[in-house]
Amino acid sequence: MTVADAAGNVTRLVDRPITVLNTLPASNPTVDLEIGGGSGPRGGGPSGSGPGGGVAGDEGTFLRDCRAPRLSMFLAQRPPRTRRGVAYLRKGRAYRFKGRLTCRAGSRRRSAPRGTPIEILSRVRGRTIRKGGATVHRKGRITVLLAYRSARTIVFRYRAANGRTTRVKVKIRVIGRAR
């Protein structure tokens, strides 16, 4: 088996097959790999068990192989008014935003696994404030209810384990009171 690093250096490790078992913690973007000689049982021990464990785990594969993440978000409810692509929302009323997170892994686009975190930021008067977050649901879908009292730009952001970032900006203005 040969191994290559990011700089393109190739090294021959061993002349026999090896098994790589890994588990990706839900909140940590790094993975510890166990490389064994293949003599132990497959999937045994703490690193081969649990969701996303093993070589074919959905979450581990998504986070590790994500070359081109794509996040799409939109206002799922009709706003009272729009002008020049800016939604005018009622002050203090909650509005539903929906979207989807996918990633190009290999030669095809795949949905993000359930629980993948999405950051929600607000840009108000030149300052960026972390509003909170959301998580991906089934089939890469995202649903968030948000209510604001002043005009801002809402930024939905996803950062892949390899450092690639995708974001969607939605400008809103606020009018009147909630009915």
C-alpha cells in the first residue's frame, strides 16, 4: 500500500493489505485513523462502531471528501412586499427559511448527512453577529424560523472540513409591527 500527502510525496507503507477504521465525532472536524495489519476483527473497538464509523460512513465520507459544498437558502413564505430583490418582513414576526446542503464527492453531488451544522450570522450596520445555527435534516434539507426587529443581511454559512466555505446572503428590511 502506498500513501501520498498533500504535497504529492508518495511513500510505500507495507506490502500487505491494511484496514482503516475511523469514527468522526459529530462536533469535531478532525478524525483519528487507526491503521491495523488486518489481523483484528473488522468494525471492532470504539473507532469502528457507531454511526458514520468504518470506511463507508456517510458523515465521515461527506466531511472528508467534500470538494465543492453547495448551500441554497430561500424565504419559504411570501413576504408582505419585495423591492429590487430585498424582502420586506413584518417586525418581530417569524418567517420560515428553507434550503439544502449538498456536496460534490467524487463524480456526483450528494446530500449532507443529518445533523451537519449550518451557521447563521447577521450583518447589521457593518458588524457581523453570530445569530445561532441550524442543522441539516433528512436528504440535506434545512428549515429555520427567524424573526427580526431591524434591517440586516442574514448569512447562512457552511464550512467543510477541508476549509472550503459556502454561504448564502439574504437581505431583509423590516416594516411595521407583526400582525
